[in-house]
Amino acid sequence: MYTKLRAHIEQIVPLTDDEFALIQSHFHYRKVRKHQYLIQEGDSVVYSYFVLSGLLKLSSVDANDKEHILHFAMDDWWVSDYQAYFTRSRATMSLDCLEDAEVLYISLDDDNKLFAALPKLEHFFWKKSQSSYIASQQRILSLLSTSAKERYEQLLKQYPSLVQRVNKTLIASYLGVSRETLSRLSS
Amino acid sequence: MYTKLRAHIEQIVPLTDDEFALIQSHFHYRKVRKHQYLIQEGDSVVYSYFVLSGLLKLSSVDANDKEHILHFAMDDWWVSDYQAYFTRSRATMSLDCLEDAEVLYISLDDDNKLFAALPKLEHFFWKKSQSSYIASQQRILSLLSTSAKERYEQLLKQYPSLVQRVNKTLIASYLGVSRETLSRLSS
């Protein structure tokens, strides 16, 4: 299971066996079942997760109990309520499993120890953080500028399998449209 | 003018005078007037900008010639079309001045040289990139979950001076609402 993490990091930063052994010793493995939560709103957020398999969603519930989906997370994604994680504060988001999943996870303290011992890992996480930021900007632009129909088509193109794996209520919540609008678009 | 950059970096990473001299030698200074562009859609994006003073906007124009504002940028902000910058591709966004501005700027090649010479700078940029990503996630959530009225009130609270400095058409474009809706909210 750690092979996947190594291959993922080595896409950006080459590692020796000793370096990867050091990295591996700071991570833990967990299996989670469909419907289980890794983070619940109000929890302390101690861990950042690397998804090995399965499907998760990061979401937030507003004052009217309506759920809004920040993003889905599948193989090779890093996911957490990062605001809470980095500031050691309480979660304002929830992270739960839409399918059985396997994750590796690391605490912020272990993260920091690992960076001190292996500074080149910061380069890796900086690159990942850049990509996440750029993807977020594209999503903002898409929410500002595209119609529900265009957003649905973008999603189909970007994550063709997602539409099969996730029910329409959740897809609607990710796109920021009503369930009825989505039914019209996808019928 | 470089004092500001040093103070800004030292909020996260302490520097010796020699280290800062090295950083400074990789940056350039430029004064830009209101209405001038630092990046125009279709340009090669060579530089990342650190704003010393003034006010800029990063925006994108859709197929119907409607402008959408990713964000405004003022003192101490880093701004560029980062997708184009990091992939050395053509700009899909524009960066222009809403007020006379002063910026420092650095090319990706100089960025990379600087990181090789001073790896702790990657820690600084990783932290900045984290903050930008977290802020983007908040903006996505706000676009998904809040009414135009709530978004306007959030903006007033977060950047009270902005509403005085920027005309209402641009504020409406940032909030993703029509000019008419904004007039109703702000009257």
C-alpha cells in the first residue's frame, strides 16, 4: 500500500530507499467503510489524508442544513479540512466516505518532523499545493462564469467515472445547482 | 521598497542580510499606472508579482465578453496567472491596474535558481500557497452556499476599503451577481 505513496511522491521528487523508509515511518494506514467519517464538523483536525482507493467527499453544511461539496477525493488525492489542520482548530467541514476507502494519514507534528529531516519533501508539497490552488481558481471561475449545463459537461469530461459512482443529489450539490436542474441536464 | 518584501518573508522565514541580498538580486521593480496591464490574455506569462502598493485585478473574459474577477490584489499579495506561469504557457487571465501600483517581480527561472540556492524559501512559498488554497476553498464555499447579500456583507467585512476603491460593476463581477442586484444590496 505504501508503494502507491512512493510512486506518487516520486512523480515530483526522487527518493532513496532510506528516504522513503523515513517517510513511511511517519504515516499510518486506515480502512474506512462507506458512510464513515474521517472528519466531522466540530472535531479537532489532526490528520491529512492520502487516498489509496475509494471515494470520499469534503463538504460543509450551511445554517439551513444544506450540504455544499468542496470536492470529491479519490486515488492519489490529498484531502483534509486544511484550514483547521494547519491552524490546529476545529473542523468547519466534514470528510466522509461515499465508497469503502483506504487511506494513509499523517499528523501535522509528524509532517513537521518529516520536513525538518527531509526538506526536499517541502518541494513536493509546495508543488501539490500549487496544483490545488490552480484547480480551485479554475473552479471559482467556473462557478462565476459558466452555466449549470457547462459545469455538468466539464465534470463529465474531467471525471467521467464520477457520475456513475455518485448519486445525483451530490453531483448537484457539487455543481451548485438544484437536483431538479441537474435532472433536466442529465436526462 | 525591498524592505517590505523582506518583512513579508520574515513573517514566516527569518533571513540573514546575505540571504536577503541574494533574494533581492533575483527580483526587479516596476511602477505601473492605472489601466495598464501586467498580463494580457494570450501573453506568455513570465513573471510572478509581489504588490508593494496600489490595486490590481486578476480576471478572465468569457466567450460572451463578460469579465469575471478571480481576485483583487493589493499590498503584500502575490499575483499572477499561476497556471500559465508554472507551465510556461499562455495567459488565460488578465492582470491590470485599478490604481497606480508598484510591484516587485521574479521570473520562474530566477525563482528556481533562488530555491536551489536557498531551499528555506520553498517553505515560505509553500506556506503562502497553503493560505491561497484555503482562501480559494472559502471562496468556493461562499459561491456555493451564500446569497448575493451575504457575499457582499462578507466582502465589506473582509476588505472594508475595497468598496470605496472599486466601482460597483467590478464588485458585482467579483461577487458573481448582476450590477442591478448589487445596487439593491448596497443602497
